[in-house]
Amino acid sequence: MISDDQIIDGCKKGKHHAFNMLYQKYASLLLGVCMRYSRTKTEAEDVLQEGFVKIFKRIDSFEGRGSFEGWLKRIMVNTAINQYKSSKKYQNHYDIDDHHITDHEEEDGLVEVYDEISQQKLMQMINDLPNGYRMVFNLYVFEGMSHKEIAEIMGFQVNTSKSQLSKARKMLRTMIEKVQRRKVNA
């Protein structure tokens, strides 16, 4: 098996087989990242393709510090965010300056219900969230970004990020409760 270092070195030298090996090794993993930020598989595949173009163009900038996989994921997340921001769907977000929500208040009881839902079903529920909610939820939960970082990337206020995360969690909680009620009534 060829190592990442060998693949990176080959890509930096412009060897087409190295680019192909990079794609073959990471495409399915990175498609999963793209799916979290996209409404459809086709949309995710578009993000993946655009992201790989950026990776191929920027491979010389990877200096070997930190995780190569993390570097690849960051490019895909940024590509997805840029695509989201450029779409017309981006128009709906809310700003509530006087509404302060603590993470503890939001998470109360939510983690326990996640344990009862399959990962596939939960990912579908996340995908069903409105675009703004889904983006903020993914950046906060999966990428570990702070509300300040999310606000800077997305171009809105910190309180908007907090509000969208809170609303995403409430919607997820409602979806999960519906599934649980169906199980009980079945």
C-alpha cells in the first residue's frame, strides 16, 4: 500500500497516477463529508468534484504539518460552505440579538434520544433540516467550530449562529420524538 507521503509527493510532482490514487483513496470518505452539507447526492458530488480540483491545485501548500486527512476535509467543508453561500437558498437566516442560549440548555436530554436512533436515520434527519440550520449544526457539531468561527465563515452575527443551532436542535428533537412515538404505537 502506498503511503500518503508518497501520494502527496507524486501529486506535487504532477504525476497523474498519484492524483488518481489520492482520489481513489479519499473520494468515498470526502463524499460523506460533502453529503452532510448538501441536500442531495448530486449536489454533494458537485462539491466533491470542485473540492478535488482545489486539492489538486493546492497540494503544494500542504506542508506535512497536521493531518493530511484533516486538510482534505477542511477543503471540502470550505467548498461546501462557499457553494451554499453562493446559492439563492442562503437568503433565509435569522438574527436574534437579545436571545442568549447556553449550550447546556440546548443539549439537555438531546444526547440520550440520539442513542436510540440509528446513525443513518439521524443523518437523514440532519439532512432534512432547513439549509441554514443544517450548515450551522454541521459546523458546530461535526467540525467543532465555535459560534464566532461559524459567524465569520458564514457572514452573519454570532447570535444568528446560536439561534440557528438552537432551532436545529429543537427540530431534530421533534423529529426524534415522532420516531419514538411511532415505535411505541407500533
